[in-house]
Amino acid sequence: MTNDELELLCRERKSAAELRDLAEAEVKRIAGRIGDELSARGVERVELPGFVPRWVSQSRSTVDKVKLVELGVPVATIEMATVQSDVTYVRVDERKAKAQADVIAEPKKKSKVA
């Protein structure tokens, strides 16, 4: 794959990400309208032929390391109980206009100086 082809893929990714962001914003807007309607009706759910819109409440909890230390749990114990997971993903950053002028498409080979 050439640098031009890779550049094209990066542009396609950017366009797809912009479409995704627009779609997510539209989903949130529509969900807000559905929530407004449920509230206006004074109900938590509605049985429709194709869908069942409903309010869902969730509660999430996390362990606060600072509070554990304050409660007397040794830092070493907290560190031993800490689980680390590594994630690998592709990140594509768009260059600023000024930086693009300074880009070298292919690395230059070092020349031997006698």
C-alpha cells in the first residue's frame, strides 16, 4: 500500500467518524424526544406494536483507592489487587495545516559522509 492509499484510508476513516458522530447526536436527540413523551404521558414504558420504549435506571459502582487507604487498607494490598488490561487500537490524528507542509512522505536515507 502506498502512502497515498493510506492517506485515502485515513480520509475515509475521518468521514466515517464524522457520520458516526452525526448519527450518535441524532440518536440522542430522538431518545430525548421519546423520553419527553414518556414523561408527558406520566409512564415508564409504552407497549407499541414494534417497540417498547421505557425508562431504564442503572447504578454503577467503583472502588475508590483513596477511600480504601483512608479506611486502612495498605497501598501494597491495593496494588496487588489491581488488574491491568492492555488495549491496542489504531489512532489517526489529523495534522494541522502548518505541520502538513513540514511532512516528509518517506524517511530519507542517511547518506555516508566521507
